Amino acid sequence: MVALADRVIEVISDFGPSASPRYRYGSGCVMAGRTVLTAAHAVMGAETVCVRGRDKRRRAARVDPSYIGNPESVDLALIELDEDTGFPALMAAAVDRSSAVPEVIDRCHTVGYPSFKERTTKGAVVRDTVGVGGHISVLGSLVSELLTLQVTASPRSLPQHGQPLAQSEWSGMSGAPVWAGEYLIGVVTEHAAREGTSALTVTPLTHLERLDNAGVWWPKLGVEGVAGLTRLPALGGERRRPAYTATLRAIHARTPLLLNREHELTDIAAFAVSDQGYRWMVGDAWAGKTSLAAEVVLGAMPPQVRVVAYFLSRREADADSSHFLAAVVPQLAYLLDEDPPDPDLHVFRALWERATGWAAQHDRHLLLVVDALDEDLQPQGSPSVAALLPTLAGGAAHVLVTSRPHPELPTDLPSITRCGMSQRCPFGRAPRQGQWSSGPDRRSRSSSAATIHKPTWLSRCSVFWLPRPGRWPSTI
């Protein structure tokens, strides 16, 4: 399996010495072999085009006018690398808008090379990637047939009117690939600030059907026409999603946008595709644990990661082992395409075992997120939530737990789960300034998270300490 990090590239268009500005920077994705998908307006009219991956080595690319769409109607383009990457075709999908009920596609994400990630390193100007997660409402932008990706973080000083990304703080994200789960659905093409500070416009792959020569585009993408695209969500809403999905969305909506959390999200994403079993994040009240956990669940993980989750909440009287089983069992059954059984401990263990096997067989990873373990009410005669956490962890299965430092771990925690959870790796404080905005309607406590320094693994279980920094400004 080719890492997505090797597919995402920076696209640099040179419009010649007489042009001002001479260069235009965008993003793109290696679809298969030599073919790169990007935005048409990022390369149209360029004299030469080259690309750079994370190794920052320039690679020449050729632009054929036959594979450049009209930015006003089909803002998509294919450029061809001189070198063959040998990459297989990506899985692609179309957003189905025919559902009889409103649908939201969660776990959408995009990765690109925006201007605000430009840094000077050893005398050279270098752009780094940014990855943001979010969701897409299926019934949004029905007239234009575009998609709107609502992301959970945004750069500062966004423009006041909808305009091309070249004139926006999101400049450089033009052509950035957009995934829904593991399926590519389109590319970022503009930012419409009137829709909100975190709304990115996505041109879907289905717009290729507007082209007279669409038949020659699809083979380059490794797709047998629009009919060969997977439909998202499932046609006709054939399967009802677990009820707890609505609760996860509500938690995500009420937790603040993230600020300066890129290192943490990157580190957790690496954990979720590693062979490690457990990670226990420990932090004081209002350290931002729930905000981070919500982002992990609904937007920030690699597409090969399948996430199930439970958030303990004493305020909602939803913080015990029976509620844990009622929330997680249907999620696992949905993942396995099974009807949800009556939840109990034995059913949970059987589903977790099957889901772990499924993940390993299909080169996927399974991640269980349990937030606020310290809020466990543990009614008399009931086991703690911690006692129910899977002992089968590691390889393709992972468990991420958050809690405050007190109370201590419950006494009924199995020894195999307790194995490394007494070892604490401290985190350093995050910088107090950054490029991310928490948004005008979010409380400033969103920024109170520390930056993770990747530790040396001491065992299958690791603990991370989140100190509580002071308040940060929402923008810089």
C-alpha cells in the first residue's frame, strides 16, 4: 500500500519572466503512475510546471491542454510527470445526493501546501503540508453541484468575500485532494468566506462528465467512468447509522476549534497506524482533551483507520460501563456490516475480535477512543469502563484513552491493560502563537493544549501528560 504522504505534492507553475507574479503555487495528488490531479486554475497558462513531494526534490511535469478543464465550470486538471511513480490507482467516489433523508459525510480530510506553512529553513524558503479534517453536507450547493468541506480549523485573516484561493490565506491549497474516508472525491478549488471562516469549496470528480472528452480523462484516473465511482453515502440510506453517531457530532460541534494541535494530531495519527496497542493521554481540566479526541474521531485520522468511540459525561449521566457497551457495540457492528446485537460484554469482545481480524485482513487499522475515563460513575456492582477496555490491542488494533490525573486507575483494571499505563511521558508546552484561528464564535479554551513530543516507546502501553497552559489568543 502506497502511503498518502507520498502522493500529496506541491505544484509550482512558472508563467515566465514577464508575468507578475511569475510563479503560482498549488497542491495536487498522484492518482496513478505519472498522472497528477490538481486544479485547472493552478496550471492554466503556465509555461512550465514542476512538482515537489515531501523530499522537496523538483520533478518536471508536462501540461496537455486537453487535460485542463475550464476553471469556471470544471476546475480540474491532469498533469503528467516525466518519471513514473509506479503507484496504483486511488479509490475514488462520488457523493450521492439522492437520499430521502439529510446526510452528512464525516471523516473528510484534505492535505495541501498552503502559503501560511511557508518557512525559511537554512536560507531556503520551504512549504510544509497542512492536513485538516471536517465534514460535507450531502445537500449543500445543489445548484452549482460543488461540495462544501466544513473544516474544523482555519488560518487567520481570511478574506471577506468568496474569491479564488490565490487571493486567500488558503493560497496554495488549490488542487489539494479531498478524501471521504479512504475515497478521493475531488479537489479544493476556492474559499467562500461568506459561508464561514472554515468553508472550502470542493470540485468533485463527477464534474468531469461536463467535459466533451471526459472519456479520455477517466482511464488516466484508473476509473471506468462516473459509473465506476463508489457512491457515498450508501445508496438510498440502506443502513441506519448507529445512534451514537449523532452524539459524536454534537460533541464535535460544541467543542472548540483546534489551535496549534498539528503535532498532537500527527502523532496520534502515527500511533493509529503503528503496531502499538494503548495510548493514555493525561491532562488537567480544560486542557483540551475532549476537543482533541473529538477531532480524532471525526476528522483527523488517516483514511485506512476505522474509529469507534465513547465519551464519558457525568453531566449527561452517560458515564458507566453499560452506556459504554450501548454506544460501542452498534458502532462495531456497523463497521462489520452486521445488524447491531443486544450489547453486553461478551458481544463486545466478540465484535472487537472480528473487527480486529477484519482490519488486519484488509490492511486497515481499528482505533477505539475513550474520552474522560476519570468521569466514570461506576454504579455499585458494575465494572468500570476501564475494566472493559480490550486486552486484544496492538498490530491493527489500538486504544486511545484520555483522563485527568486523578482519580487513579480503577482497581478492576486487568493487568495486561495496566501494563504500561503507570509510566508517564511529559509533554512540553505548545507555542502561544500560531496560524490557526479558533473562530469568532468559539471560546478561547480551545487553544489550551500542549504540543506532543514523540516519546520513546517503553511498552505496548504509553501515557502522555498534558499540562494546562494559559489562555492563548485566537489569532495572531
